[in-house]
Amino acid sequence: MAPPLMGQMMNQPLLVSSIIEFAARHFGNSEIVSRRVEGDVHRYTYRACHQRAKRLANALQALGVGMGDRVATLAWNGYRHLEAYYAVSGSGAVLHTINPRLHPEQVAYITNHAEDQVLLFDLTFLPLVEAIAPHCKTIRTYVLMADRDRMPAGSKIPDLRCYEDLIDTHSDDYTWPQFDENAACTLCYTSGTTGNPKGALYSHRSTVLHAYASAMPSALNVSARDTVLPVVPMFHVNAWGLPYSVPLNGAKLVLPGAALDGKSLYDLFESEQVTFSAGVPTVWLGLINYAVQNGLKFSSFRRTVIGGSACPPAMMNTLLDAFNVEVIHAWGMTEMSPLGTTCTLQHKHLALPQEEQRRLLQKQGHAVYGVDMKIVDDDGKELPWDGKAYGHLLVKGPWIIRAYFKGEGGDPLQDGWFPTGDVATIDEDGYMQITDRSKDVIKSGGEWIGTIDLENIAVSHPAVMQAACIGVHHPKWDERPLLVVVPRPGMTVSREELLAFYEGKIAKWWLPDDVVFTDALPLGGTGKVQKNKLREQYKDHRLPTLSTQ
């Protein structure tokens, strides 16, 4: 076979530094607004962000940070964190964002496993850093992301530096180095619900491609006309890539800091005229409740992407009907950088009745270009895309991992595909719907019961705020569904009323065998319900149906 005829285009590597360089040059006056940990609001431009990122790159070089070295952050969504995103990766080092909501022992484990050299952290996390510093074996320098007057007196943290001092004492005369686009860019660890967290090591190429694809109109639809507020934290899978896709498009960026309660978010949405946001369902629950309780509407907010866990249909309907906010259901995972699918309508769907459109929009959606997917049975045989067959969801693509950092867990791939751990259906138009996590699906009498449908029905009841469904042991059927419910404040609902609410909505054999009420569900570091803890808590729960067997 003859060699291919090569194109004659410039060979320019896809590097993260090119994004902030482009934003500074072509959208230099576009704003970045941050609510600081200190409580005030900070404003500057992409041009100023670029200059300070170059100062930080020089400072890191002076601290001995070289190509491939890991630099960790424990920080909220703010302008200094954004500068670190570009200064660290742009200089050829690797940005390691750490989730501060993890247990301190896990945080220390992660820093040691990553072999972090420098740790940048917000003032909020000073107590956490003081607690873990004695256990962090590789960190040489700690940098508090604050002004000089906020530096603590008598801290026992070794080689503690002030971020603003570092910036001020270094020049912005810095040329971003050019290197292989397959070089490592950022490192994110999984939430580690079972065992130790594992690291996903992203490349510059994968990150830039992900930024391009996620901004597409049928994906997140980010443009220079938008004002974007990522509620999803920058320590959670790089805020779903928004710190890259927003500057790439020159949109105004609003960073909310640590205040993520309903009132704080609403005030920032209104004062900055936010048009688009992104976050997990628990965040929107707080914002919706605040707006409803105070009779408020949104003057500019028109679009949000919801992911991390399934968006309950009742929440989607409230955002659409009460607030005129379009909901883009999305799905992905740390191992996917994270975006895999988004749910938007195609032209042929526009003529459908509203009820059918809503049913479609409740799915996790259509693959974004760059992601391929399939569903298989327990033997690995591919299943049809008919919206009925459900099986294990597998994915592949240029921003999906082929191995965990340092080879943890061995080879994760299955014939070149990454097994997501989700159970899903895919319809004839390619719309995927998660029915459960493989580890959470309830196996009853040899059949599978998906918990997400049961949870969504429960939270559509007016007296239910949150719900989680787990399988508990049954001597005949192996497992049966137990519904764990958090009622809305000031409201009550009985077990019998809630079970009756399911009539006509599901197959009879899917009906939960029991309901228990609780004040709160256990949430993990990324806002997801920790069903492993619920299963442990209710492992000895005796189902009332056993007495009738």
C-alpha cells in the first residue's frame, strides 16, 4: 500500500496555553468576575488573567517546578485558581486539582500518590492543610492564595508562601513553551467511593479537543454572547471543562467562590446577568427552593447543564415551567474528561408534543463528537439500540482514559473500550439513558430493577425533597427495593401514600417493598448520594412484605 499524501498545513500542537493566549488577544476586555473567599467581588479581564498567569509561571519555575512536575490546588472557583490552571499546565507542569470534600486521609494519600511538589490553597482550607502537611511527603512549598495581610501568624506549615507576593515579585515576560501535545496537562482523581481514589491523567491534546467539542451548539452551546457561571467546582473534573471552553469562546466568566447557597447564587446570577450555568442537582435544589420561597424569577438566566447524577424530571419541569430555564441533561465521568453525552432536541423532535419532548430530554442524551458508545450484556455481546434493551455502557474516544495514573487497578479497558460501570439503554436515534450504576442495580428474581426511575417518581411527589433507592436482602427474590426519603420541610407523607403514588407509573413488581424516612442522605465529595453507606446502614432492614410471603 502506497504511503498517504500528506497535507500541507502548519503543524501547531494543541496546548492549553493557546486558549488563554487566544482569549487575551482576541477577547482581551471580556470580564472574569470572582466572589472571593474574603467576601468581596473581584473583577478583571482575560488580558489581565493572562499576564498574571505568566507571572505565576515564572514564579513556579523559580520554585523549581519543571516539566511534568505536579502542582496541586485546594481551591474554590476563583480568579487565582483560574490563573493556576493556565500557569501550571502552560509551563509544562501538571495541574492536580484536589477535592477538599474528601476525608483528610484521602487528601494526604492523593498528594503522596501524585508526588505533588507545590500546593496552592485558598484561605478556607488553611486548617485542612495544617492537618495534612505533616503527612505530605513530597510537597516542598505551600502557597496561600491570598493577600499579604491574610497570611497566618505562627503557622506550622513548612515553607509557606504568599501567592500575591509571588505574583508581584516576578515578571510577566514569559513565553509559553511549545512541546508535544500528548504531554500530561492535568491530573484528577476519582472520588474513591470504594478503595483509594485513582488518577486520570489528561493530555493537552485531549483537553483542547474536549473544550472544542463541549462548546458545540448541540453540546453546551457556549458563545461570546454568554455570561457563564460554573457552580460545578474547579476541583471536580476541571469544572466539566468550562475553565477552558469559556475562554476559548470569549464568554464572560463568573466564579462563585465558596458561597453556593441559594441566596448567594441568586444574587450573583442577577447582579452579573448570568445566562448559562452548570452544576449537580443538589445545587439547583437549593437555588430553586430559595427562589420559590421568595417569589423570585431570573432576569437573564436561560440555560443550565445538569450532570453528576440524574436530574429528577420534577426539577427539570420546575426550571422549564416556573423559571423558563432550559435544562441540558449531560453525562460523563472523571475518566472521560468528563463529557460524554448531552441531551438536546433534533429538528425532527420540534414537532412532538411537549410531553414527548420532555421524556426525551430526561435521557442523558446523544454522544458528543469524539465519544463513541455501546451497550453489552454480561457476556460482552453488543445489544441493539431500541430503547428497550439495557446493558453495560462502554465508551471510547480521544479524551477517555486508556489507563489510570501509575497503572493503578491494571488495564481498565475491555477490548479497547472503557467500561463505565453504568447500565443504560440507547434508542434508535442514539439517545442514551442511564438506568442505574452496575453496582446499584437491584437484582430481583433474576431480573434487574433500575433505581433511578424509582427515585425520580418519588421526588415528583410534592412532599418529597430527596429520595434514594437501594436493594435489601430478600430470601426469595434475592433483593427487593427499599426507598429512603427526605421529606420537604414542614410536610409529611406516609409510606402507604408514597407507595400508592407509584400506581400506573411502573411495573407492579418494581414497586418498592418499603419506605423509610430520614433527615438527610449521605453525600460524597461530588454531591452524589453514597448508596454504599445506605446499604450498610439498612443491611439488616426487615421488609414488611416478608410477613406476607
